[in-house]
Amino acid sequence: MKNYIKFLSLSFISLVLFSCDDEINDLEPFTEGNPETFFNSEASFQNGVDGVYSQLFNYYASTTEYNAEAGYQTIPDILADNVILATTGRRSNEVYYDWQYVPNTGGAISLYWSEAYEAVNAANLIIGQINNLPEGDVKDNILGQALAARAFAHFDLVRIYAKIPTQSEDANSSLGVVYVKVEDGDTGDPYAEPARETVESNYAEIISDLERAAELIGASNGEGRLDRDAVYAILSRVYLYNGDYQNVIDAANEVSEPIATAEELPGVYTDATNTGVIVEWSVNTSSESTFSNIGVAYSQTTGETVRSEYVADYEFINSVDTSDVRHDVLTYVGVNSGNQYNAVKKFLGEEGQNNGLVDVKVLRAAEVVLNKSEAQYRLGMETEALETLNELRDKRLDSYEGGEAGEELLNTILSQRRIELAFEGHRFFDIKRMGDAIVRSNNGDILDGSGTPPQELTLPAGNFRFQFPIPQAEINANSNIEQNPGY
């Protein structure tokens, strides 16, 4: 079995970053080469970094090698309480929906581990040879991108396969993942079989890489690539998960990207505009036949027919005011086998399309504002938290009563977070980081709440299934990797 916590050869890196025509295009793949000498020019280094972004895309949008519906943008909502399985669909990902996954399940469990570590390994190849570039802004920018990508992939690994620091009192001392790291100019040990570190150690390494990247990376690197705004936005999320609330505020204050307005928001999900999108992995329309679409987990399309796989929970979607611009961004009335559903509209496709082929919105300015508002509340800064929250509500609602305080304010912040980020892969992690249980409604899958309710309604707080199992293939390949409790 392949051990993905290795330093891989250059042959695996594809330099096709799947993007729109005005983004990163026409990149040729690497040929086999000597990892210690291959990168020797600005162009080759940037191509290498673009290969890292391609690996990140692989597990966010999913690839058919593992499971066409297993993308990191969608499974966390399926795990949580935002969606209900549509019984007239193909029942894809039902093992995740019912919390019945085991180490050899495959799909998301194998996909995230393998592709994230391949992204890490690719970033380490860049970092290991960075001294082939002369000192200056170009070198700094390349190194900043590689460090940020390495940190981001590790963050995705540790939050799905391990506990989140704010989840429980024992979280920081519990098993994290392996942080595969080389220093500048170092090639690492390709034969190492390291053991898992602690969650606390993982977060310290992630933050260290991101803080260093923030000092090096360029202000603008083009769509589909990380830049200064992206690093600080990611930091605002990582600090929130780590309970570093003042640092959340400080990082959020460094982000300049504005929130999409009510008029702009629908176009964000049809790729008509990128306003408010800070981190995205992009698809190339010329490559649609070889890469699966991000929306496939929520609906399947045959010709003009769209068949829902998962639909919005009746109770949740009816908590969103119909005058809220997000109501119609989230859902539409879909029809399967004569039944009407609250079908998921995000990621349905570009304008006039229903093929699910749109860019992956990994992190938006709206999330940064919500991160900041929550952090302010948790520091006792209620006046400031309300003001920050209203920056978002002013762009989503025609009117609202406002003026919340105390626990009501926190509940409003979290409710706005759930609505704003629904179906984008946040809900499971938000429940997890707060140490709460997943409690689904007992409503059915049909438009009016009738139909078939979830088979499993509650995942108790602290249940071992809040942490994915380590893939069995990795444990078989590396005897130093310890399985998560309960599996």
C-alpha cells in the first residue's frame, strides 16, 4: 500500500490547474526529473506551486478515482443537519449521512488523506529547492504560496481526522496528524515513517507556516492562487478553531476583499462574479469531461433532468426569511419522480446550466466577517460584535430588528453563519468545534416536510465519529500511525 506521508517524486505533479479561460491556463505537465534540481527558474517554481493547487482542487471537488461525490466542500454538510437524503436519488454517500464509516470505507476517507498529503508533498518539493531562486520578491512570493498551501492542507487534515482545539478539554493533547515539513533547502527523508503528533502541535505548525507566509506572499497572484488576503483570511479561520480570538480579529482586519452585495451574491455561485471570494479552486471548462463537478453530491444531471441526491432540511430552509437574498441562492423547487423538493441551488452550475461545474468557493469575505464577529463576542466585546455582524446583515436583508445582546447575540451570529455558509462544507466543523451534538429535525425530504426523515437523527457530542478514521491503507503502510479511538 502507498504511504502518502512520504516525499513523492515529481512525476505525480500535474500542472494543469483547472480554471476558467481568464485564469491559469495552458500549463504543461512535469516530466520525470530529479527532485533536487528540477526547479531552477521562476516559471518552473510557479508551475510547481500551480501543481499544488491542482492537488487541493482534487479533494475539494472530488475525483472519480475515489468517489465522484466525495468532495470536501459537500461531505461536511451531508454529515451534519443542513440536508436530508432524497429517497428518489441514488443514495450516494449514505454511509457518511448515517455516520457508519469505517477505516476501509473509501470515498471521502481515502480521498482527503491521500490528496491533502500529496499537496503537502508537492509544496515541500518547492520549499526544499527554494534556494535555487535568487533573493527577492519573486522568491518570497513563491515560498509564501508554498508555505500557505502546506499549512492549508494540514489544517484540512487535522480538522477532519482529529479533534478541534475548542471541541473539548482534552482536544489539544489528543492525537492529531503528521505534520510533514521540510525547511528551506532541505529535501527531507523519503523513507521516514513518522507517528502522529498532538492537535496542539499541529495547530502551532499550521499557524507558524501561515504567519511566515503572510510576510512573504504577494498582494495579488491571480484567480485560483493564494495571496496576502487569502493567508489572513485562512488565519482568521484557523485562529477561530484554535480559540485565539484576538488573533482572529487582527487577521480579519488585514483582509481587504469586500463582502458581495445582495445584488452580486447570486452571481458568485454561477461564476458571474468573484466579488467576496478570497480563496477558490477553479475548474477549466475545457477539462469538464475528465474532472467531476462540485455539485454532483447534491444533484445528478441527465440531459435537462436534475435529480436531487440531498435536499435542504425543511426546518432549516424555512428559518430563512423569504426576503433574505440567500433564501433563493440556497434552494429552488426541484422535482424527482413526481415529488417536489427543496433542492440545493448553490453549485448547480453557471447561468443557464445545471451540470454542477462551477468554481469551488473555499473561503469568502463573509466568513471572515463572521469569524471576527464571533471572536469579538467571545472576548466580551458585544457592541463591536453586533456592529461587525450588521456589516453582513446590511448586505443580505432589506430590514431586521437587530440590537441583540448576550446569548441571543451569539445565537444570531451562529444562525447567520449557518445560513451564509450553508452547503459550502462548514456546518459539521462548526458543530464539532463548539463541542455540540448534531441534532437533525425529524422532518422528511419532501418540499413541505413530509416524506422520509433521516434514519439517524443524533450524533451525541463527543462521539468518536466526529473524527474520521485513518484510512486502513495508511496504517498498513506505516506501523507508526495509530488509529483513532472507536474504530
